[in-house]
Amino acid sequence: MKSNTIIHLLWAALLLLSACATTTPMPVQIITEGFAIYLPAQKFTATEILNAPLDSLQLENKPVLSLDDIAAYSQETHTIALTPSGYEKIKQFKVPTSGIPFVVCVAHQPIYVDAFWASYSSQSFNGAVIDTLLVERDHSVRIQLGYPESPERFVGGDRRADPRIIQALQQAGKLKNALPTTQTETPPPTLLIPTATDALNATTNTSWKTYVFKQKVTVDYPSGWSVVPLTDDSVDFRSPDRHSYVRLELYSRPLKDSALANPHSWENNQGGYKIHWEKPIAMDSAEGFEFIWGVRHNDQWDDLPFLMAVYYSQRDELDVRLTTSVDAQGARMMQTLGFEQAIAARFSIFEQMVSSVRINHSTTNPPSSPKRIAFPPGGTSATLQGSLAPNGMDNYILRALAGQTMTVNVLTSKVPLLLQITGVDGNPLKTFGAGSSNWSGILPTTQDYVIGIIAENASAATYALQITIPPLATPTPGNSPPKRIAFPPGGTSATLEGNLVPNGIDSFILRALAGQTMTVNAFSKQANLLLEISGADGNPLKTFGAGSSNWSGVLPRTEDYVIKIATENSGAAIYTLLVTIPPIAPSTDSQPKRIQFAQGATSAT
């Protein structure tokens, strides 16, 4: 009887709990971090991470981009407008030609993988990418499908409009052009170059502009397309929808290396790329080939190919290349119509651009001799007025000290201008290809610096050049003599705490042997730190101008080394310095064996 009562009580309790579960709503999960982009903690290549399970990914401690770095996110185009902090982060990214993988997350949960890429890369990629070079144009980046961008080249599902991402961006007030959250499909992109039915209109009804390189090469391009300089010697022309592009590249090619301008010399490559169709092309001072470049087996493309054209001018010792991607429809047309008819029908804009290339001797003005800039007595800045002739370039030169901060601005009201800054030692601080008409940074070396100015479209222009170089900070008590670092007995590292005063530089010194590997890291929660390392002989291993608060390398000689620490904004900061120098690995060679001659002998075997 007692056991039955217990059973009835347990049953009643279960019913009560069940009723509570059905009438009380579950707590809503609060997303604290929201949308963010992380680098993976594991070492993946961009290609490898595409095949990695999302639940196996480990993330770095801090995101590359967080909601604080995002001003707005367009659901329609997947363009991220950046705040000043986000712009600085992307601008400082050094992206190799093979890309840098990253992970898009919501509340620290991976949603999909992506890769930072740069437009100067000649490697294609089948995942989603962010082209970091485009940030200079309007302080925004876009998550695009594939590189070069092509939905047909892209592999995998499009997760950019995942409902979790959309919800997180909406909650943060960052989402623009919002679509209903149930709509996850994006409209199909505009096809690369005109279709077969409107190819004629593309060339007859399209208005054209002429782009002029300072190397005197000109090319016509559709007036509605944007011009994106990549380096001094390469530029992308992009359609308004940013889905189509033609890249033009220049290579100085001496006659002895002219065979490298012949695409047939490229075919001995590990990727299996070959020429699958070609025709000769020529202009007044150069000749070459237009051709299809790709990998093909059993009449099927392993990957979508490229349409290319290469000119070589013996007179100018110049290699001129144009490249665009072939999309899936273009590849199918080649299969059914043949290469030549498909190219003529679908790639008429590319064909027109190839035929418009010219290498001109008479239209380009040589760069002017550098004009020496002198600040007024006691002054820290100068403003100069100048005018550019069509296709012209103005050069200025001035001397400055290592560690000084130089700020350069070129102002004009009509024509976009480009700026280049180079030390006389040949090391560039900023190139024309990076875009922009302003720059600011810490100078790495005491020397002359040359400032070059050109117009973006090689037209005439008037401008004002403003240069500011404040003097180096006056030594303060914080700029104390170097403190000697001593490792504990048997130790291989030392950790030191320090306190930088405004405009201060702290110095440390330690002795190490040639061949040892020294690793130096400086940390601070108050400010970004800069690090300088040099030998007692004055040879620098790392300068403040190189940025960064860490360094690792093999020491070139046995001597004292000086480590200097400063803040990026010359403010005060509390910091921690960690220096590690493992001992040199012992030789793996066996111990020497002593040779003994027999008594009275003069030799031994």
C-alpha cells in the first residue's frame, strides 16, 4: 500500500513538471558577441580549410573584424562598410598570393569559411573571398563568390545569407537593404561579358575611355567600368556589378628573356595548364598571341579556364598581358560553337580592349627631375603648388630622420591623383598601385625620400602638396640608458615590466651569440607598441617604422643587442617585455678521435 502511494506521488510530480514545460516558454539565447570574423588557430591553407569540418575549427582569441569594426552590412551585395578601426585593420593586412583563410561566426559559432585575397594574385580560388585591396577605394569590402569572381567557379553552398548571420546583424542595427529572413537565395550575377545575342551592341553602343600607364602603355575600357590599380604595373578594369573584370599587367622583359613572353614556354608547369586555342595578334610595335589557358581532360575542363592575350615589344623590351575569366556559359559555348566563334560572340569587350593596346613614344612625358623641398627655418611643414601635364609625373625630394613621422597629402578639386613615396635606397613606403593621394607613417631610415605624383587617368591637373614632419620627440626621463637584461641561471628567457611616459622610449641591452634565435614580444593593454632591435654595431634587425611589437630571427653575430620600446601614438603605457633565446643546438657530429702514432713511427692508418 505504501509503495503504491509513492508511485502515485511520483506520477503526479511528473505530470506537474510536464505541464510546466508546456506552459512556460524556453529562455531565449542571448547572443553576446554577434557577427564576427576570426582567423583559425590551426594552420590551414585557404584551400585546406574548405574541406575542414566546421565543428573541428579552433579560433584565435580575438576576432579580425567585430561588430565595432562594421558600420553597415548590405544583405543585397554582401558589402561591409567599415568603421575607421575596421578600415585600419584591413589596410594593414599583408595577404600572400595564396590567401589567408578565416571563419565567419555568430556568437563564436562557425557558420562558414572564407579567405582574404588580393587582386594581384594570379591563383584562382573556389571559395568565397574578401579582396583586401579594394578597401582603399571606399573603405568597404565585399564577400564575393570565388576568385576571380564567378558563381560557376565557386564550390559549395552560398552561406552568406545564413539566417543566423542576418539575425545577428539585424539585432546589432548593422543590416542594410534587409530582405525577409526566409529569403536566403541571392539573385544570379550578371554574366561576365555580353551574351551571344547582344555582343554586337556591347562594342557598337558602349562608350570608351583610355587609360594611360606611366610606362606609356594605353588601353581603352568601357566608360562605365571602374579602374582599380593593383601595383605600379597592373590594374583591374571592373564592371559596375563587380562580377566582370579584365586585368592588364606590364613586365619589363629584356631581349635575352623574351622567350618568357611566349605562352608556349609556360606549358611545362606542375598544374597541367596548356594552350587550348590561340591566334596571333599584333600592333605597330609588338606582337604576340591571344589564347585559352586551362587544364582539360577528356574534353572537360578541370576548372574554368582563362582567356588571355600577351604582347611583346622588342623595341621597348616590354611584356603586356590581358586576362579575364571564362564563365560556365562561355565554356559551354566553346564546346558547341568552337573556341573562335564563342570568343567573338561572348567576349567582345575583351577583344576590343586587346586590339586597343598601344605602346606610345610621343604621348608620355618623362618624369620631372625631383624638386628639393625645404621647410622654413623652425618649420615642420611645407605646402607646394604644382601642375601635371597630360601623362606627366612630378617628383619631389626631401631628407628626414629615422623615427620621424611624415604625413603627405595631395589636394586637388577635379582629377583623382595618386601618390608614391620611395627611399633613395629603393625601398617603397607607398606605391601608385596602392591608390590614394595621402600617406602617413614613421620613416625607417635617415635618408632622402622621393615623392611622386601622377593623375589616375593621366590627364592634366593642378594640385597642392602638403608635407608635415614634426621633430623627433625631445628626450625625457623615459628615454633612459639601456637596462642590462640577465637571464636566471640555466634560464633561456626573461620577462620585464616597464612604464613608458609620453614620448618616451625604453631601452634594454643583452648579449647573445651568433646563430642563436632571439624572440622578442612586447605587450600592453593601454596602447599599441612599437619595437626596434639593433646590434651594438648599429646594424638594425627591426625598426620602429616596420610596425609590430614582436620579432624573431637568427642573430648574425656575437655582440650586445639593444631593444627599444615605444608607443605607436607617443602616449603613456604599462607594458610587459618577454625575451627568449634558446641555446644553440649541440652539434650532432661525433666526438673527435685522437690519433696516436706507434712508438718511433711517423704515420698511422
